[in-house]
Amino acid sequence: MISARVRARRGEPGYWSVLDEAAQAAKAAPVALSALPIAAARAEAAWLEGAVARRIGEETGPAEEPGLAESHWFAGELEVWRHRAGLDCGDPAGLPEPYRLEITGDAAGAARWWQERGCSYEAALALAGSGDRAALRRALDMLRGLGAHPAAAAVARRLRALGEHGVPRGPRPATAANPAGLTSRETEVLRLMAAGLTNAEIAARLVLSDRTVAHHVSAIFRKLGARTRGEAGEQAARLGLTGPRSPAARAGRLPSSPPNRPGREGLVTQVRAASAALGPLAEPTRKVGKRWIALIALANLGLCLGYLVPLGVLLPNQVQAIAGSAHKVAAMGLVTGIGAAVAMISNPVAGALSDRTTGRFGRRHPWTVCGALAGAAALVLLAGQHTIGGSSSAGAWRRPA
């Protein structure tokens, strides 16, 4: 039951089957010892899913049964779930202090009680039961900090129902629609895992660092409740997240290199075969944030100030100083024409090479850094030129002594 409750709080699949089995097993046991905590877990799971009050009332039915004095903590938890659902509660006088405080309207006091004992999740839930927007905002921040996305989503829905604006959204639609709660990138990594690729091969295929892939694999294991790559592949196949898996992949090992081929060439063949089987992976489609937009705007401004201004203002002045007023137009045309011809060839070549670049620093970053350094070096060389073309062939435009 504890495992099912943790899964529900994390938004992982498979908790209802465990809770259903626990409820069936509890029918033969005393209510105070088994049915009450199971009912509380089921009520919380229903609340996390945004269930209607009637559903939560059905799950908290044991709270109305007599003879619960020796189990007042469990009974108090059931009563507080009824309160959070907007249902009528019994007399809270005999309930444990945090539940009594929350039901009687002192959500802040209940949250303090839990927080003093290191129970941040319970403290956030106590604030979530309040109708105060500031308390709900605080609960939302606490739950997001804990990674409790289902509870955070429930609080966000409550805020929006109260007319609050600017409430941050939860997981992306693709993540929310995934049966295991996997992101798009985690799904890509899982498919390559199921094909038998190692972390290093996945990193090369998706142009990621080994550490990033390791983080994705850990997240996949946690969300699928798997301990090995083989278990993750089997769970993914049951959820329909991957296609048929090869026997080697099911065994958790890579297929051997093709005969009569060196190991590296055989590895390249394996990666290409896996890529063909999985189909082309789409380019990232995640929306960028305001911070990213601001940074790219500043980067473009810096490019204009550091590159275009010298070319657009200082270069004509330098050409005129070298060629003189009578020849400055022809000289400027020659310089810019050669520059345009070089750019027309070098830009697509550099782009094609960057598309094929793999490494720990990503696909574009090395080219961006090297391009910036090369551009700065070119500006320094340009500043020291005293002839058109830097050779005696431009002697006709040499500045007279």
C-alpha cells in the first residue's frame, strides 16, 4: 500500500491495481487495522486525479463506521479528505490536532504542525484544503518543490476555479498523455534502450552527453518501477510505448558485431539498423521560455554591435582611406562581393558539418564557439590591412605615401 501511495503522489502508473488488491485483502481483517489506511490511500489517489466529491465520499465510507476510537489517526485522515472534497464531516473535537485544526478552518496552524515535524507534503496538503489564495499559492510552490506533480496540478485547478490568473501549468500535454508519465525525450531514450543500445550509443544517436542520458534512464526506471533495462523494456512493451523487442534486447544485452567486420564498424551498423527500425526521430518541439528569447535577442544585439557595425561603418571608411574617394565604390564592391561568395559556400558547408557533429558538448555548441572566435580573429586581421586584398595585386588602390 505504501508503494501504491508513493506512486500516486509521483504520478506513476499502476497504483490502483495495488490498492484494489489491498482493499480485497482487508475485507477479512479488522477495520481499524487495515481498511482505514487503505481507504485513506484510495481517497488521496482519487483526489489527486481530480475525482468528484461523491467518489471521495465513497472511498471514505469507513470513517462513518462505529468503534474507531483506537484508530483516531486513520479516522482523522479520512475525515480531512472528506473536508478537502467539500463533504460534511463528523465532530472534529476528538480528532488528532492537525486534522482538527484544518477541519475547523485553521489550515495555517495545521500546516505549521506538520512542518515542525518535517512533513512538508502533509503541510502543503493542509494549505491546499484552504480557500485562501495566498495559502494555495504557497501550497503550489511547496508541492512543485517536492516534485509532487499530481497534487500540484490539483492545487492549480483549485486556484483557476477561484479565478486566479498566471497559475503555472503542469506537465506538457505529451507528458500528461503518456501512460507512464514519460517526457518526449524519455520516450525516445526508452525506445533506443529497448532496441539494445547502451547509454553511450544513445548519447551519440540523440546528440546528448552521457550524463544526460544517465539521468533520463534513471527517470525512466523510477517512472516504470523497473530495476533493470530488461524490466523497463518489458514494462514499456506492456504499455505500448515501444515496438517488438529483439531477443538480445529482452535479455538486456547488445547483439554481437556482424561477422568479418571490425568492432567499430559493426557498432555503426547496429546503430544504423536500430535507427532505421525506430524511424526518424523528430526535431525538438518544446516551446522556449521568455528567458531564452531574451538571451537570443541579446546575442543578436551583440552580433550586430560586434560584427555588423564594423562591416557597415568602419569597413567603408577603411576602403576609402586605402583606395581613395575616386575608387572607393569599385573597391568596396570587390571586397563585399568576395565576402558574399565565401559566405555562400562556407555557411551551408558549416551547417552540414554541424548537423553531423556528435560529442559531449552537443551538435551546435562547438561550431558556435569556433565561429565566434574565427569572426573575432577576422576582425582583428581586417583592422590591420593597408591594401585591398592584402597583396601587391591591389597596388593600383594603394594609398599614396
